[in-house]
Amino acid sequence: MNKKRIQDTAARVNDREQQYTQVSYDPIDTHHFGAINTPIYQTSLFAFETYEAFEQSMKDLQNNHVYSRGNNPTVSYLENKLAELEGGEQAKCFASGMAAISSAILSVVSSGDHVVCVNQVYGPTREFLSDYLRRFDVETTFIDGSSIANWENAVQPNTKLFYLESPTSLVFELQDLQACTTLARKSGAVTIIDNTWATPFYQKPLEIGVDLVVHSISKYLGGHSDLVGGVVIGARKWMERIANVEYMLLGGLMTPQTAALVSRGLRTLPLRLERHEASALLVAEHLQGLPIATRVNHPGLPGYAQYDLAIRQMSGTSGLFSFESDKPIEQLKQWASELRYFKIGVSWGGFESLVTVNRVQYEGEESARHIVRLHIGLEDPQELIRDIDEACRNVF
Ligand SMILES: *Cc1c(COP(=O)(O)O)cnc(C)c1O
């Protein structure tokens, strides 16, 4: 390793150590006998001794305890932690990633507005923008987000929102966050990013200038494939509107039980991610040498087309990546069925390794691509590599 690379690595490890502190430090909970975990407040409402106190609290449902669609202490504890980790002033947790995403988008757009969005965005987000919001006269232009010229060309006088997902979660294409936010500011547009893949541990878009960050908590933040949740994080001026309007009116709240599970998962986020990262890089490098893979899409591989951008705007990479294959789709499905450690299933971010086989063709592409997506779990990476090799021998 050359000197520059060693210095960069040292700086990144140092940066991560600060984040370990952010994840792990808790003041002692003086309300609950010093309980080391925030108790689960299994309650819908909070009662008052006097009518005066009740009326006082009703004036601010977000910061007082009145009703659990508003403010539940177990959920608020998690929201404060996520805000701190992401470097935002405020966070609001939702029932799912999609509840968070749709609420964040609805807080920005009105009838007659225009949205620019990356064309490889998460499927239901795409459907929400392209189909659902069209009913309310909101129009979306989907672009190849990897080139800033495409963003520039898509901007219209009524463009209100740039919706980003970097990297995307099937072909792992990145957007230049600095360039996108600069252009958005110039164009009078708000920026939202789906940061689920990198997590706040490896990417901090708010520091770069993005306005709102959304996550599916169901992936790495929860980390154990046992819950569904979402969060929106950003500056108070955006979050107050989301908390008082979209959250309260659409009502997609996170339950206190779920929040307690997420808080528990969050304690090991750095440890889990570093293992996912290391194992995924090993498996991805191995796949680069196999005939099943014509191309490996992993932003952390030095040969990856957007590698320089990846290490500039992320401090690490997670465990989900894909490879492209010229094998027939039915053979690839058979290969996936042969795998023993990798289970066939959607979602990702938990202990177990997962696989899906996809046939996709994005706008502007001449032919469909066969894309195998792998989530590298916390199992022994050498076992995973042996599993892949054995399935290749059995099928091809
Ligand atoms: C899973 C996922 C979502 C949706 O989250 P849910 O919790 O399933 O609603 C959004 N974006 C990305 C990138 C995801 O992987």
C-alpha cells in the first residue's frame, strides 16, 4: 500500500471510531431506575392530573406526551439516536421504508410540480412517483443519474424535487451527491436521498448538502430480518412539517416494540457492517474470476466504473451487490436453488445471505440484462465462496 492509501485508511478508521461513540453512548435513564435499555412504553395515550397540564401539552403533540401517534418515548429514543448518527437535527420513524419515503415526497411536492429521479430507483418508489402521484398532477422524469448533465437536462421551471438513491440497490450506480445538491440549490429544488444501502455509518448525505435522508430500517439498521420500519431525517424546518402533517395525517407510525428492536440492532450496526463489508468484498472478488459472472457491480471493487466517486463520498461499503451473467435465466434460477447458505428471498441486511435472479432492462438500454443480486450475511465468507463454487459445478 502506498502512503496516501494508508493515511486515507487511518482517517476512515478514525472517522468510524467517532461513530462508534455516537452509536454506543447513552445518558443514564433517570426515569427508570437506571434501566440500561429504554423500556417499551406499551401505551396509546398519556393521562394528566389537571386540565391545565393537558391543554398545555395539546399545544405541541410532537414534544409532549399525549398520544402515541405523535410521540412515544421508546420511539423518540430511537429517533434521537438516528438523528445523531445521520448528523441531522431531527428524525421521524415510520411503519416501513415506503411510509417514510412517500411521506417525505408528499411533504415536498404539490399538484403541478415536477420531480427528477434516478431510473434505477427502488421499484415501489418508482411506482409511487410515476403512477400514484401522476393522479395528483405531479410529473416525474426518470434519468440515468450517473451523469450530472442528465440532471441538468431534465430540470424544468417547475422542478421541485431531486430524488436520489446512491448507490441504487440492484445495479449499484452512484450519483455525485455534491454535484446534484449544488445543481438542485441552483434550480430551487429540494433533494431527498434513499441512504438505505450505505447506512449513516458509511455515508452522511446531510453533511454534503442533501435536504432529507430516508431509510428502510428493515435492512441494516434493524439488522436481524425481524422487523419492518423506516425513517426520515433532516433539518428541523423540513422535519416539523413532516411530523405535524404527513406523519400525523397518514398515520404510518412505528410501534414501540419495533423501536425497541431497532435500538437493540443499532448497538451492533458498526460491528455487523464491517463484517458484511469485508465478506462481500471477498465474495465479489472471487466472483470476478468465475465464468458465471460477466461483470460484478460492487462500488467497493477497485475496478468498478464509479470506484473513485464511491470512495470520495462513502467511508465504506455494505454487503449487497450484484453480478451480471450471460447464462440463461432458468439456469441462473437453478443455480440459486442449488445454493445452501444463500436463501432465495427479497430484502436484505440481516444475518443470512440471500440471492435473487433478475431480468431487467432500463430505459435507453438495448437489451435486457440478467442480474443476480447477493446479500452477503454474517456467515463464514469462505463457506459462502465454497457454496457458490459448488453450485457452479452442479449447474454449469
Ligand atoms: C427495502 C427498501 C425500501 C422500502 O423499505 P420497506 O421497509 O420495505 O418499506 C426502500 N428503499 C430501498 C433501497 C430498499 O431496499
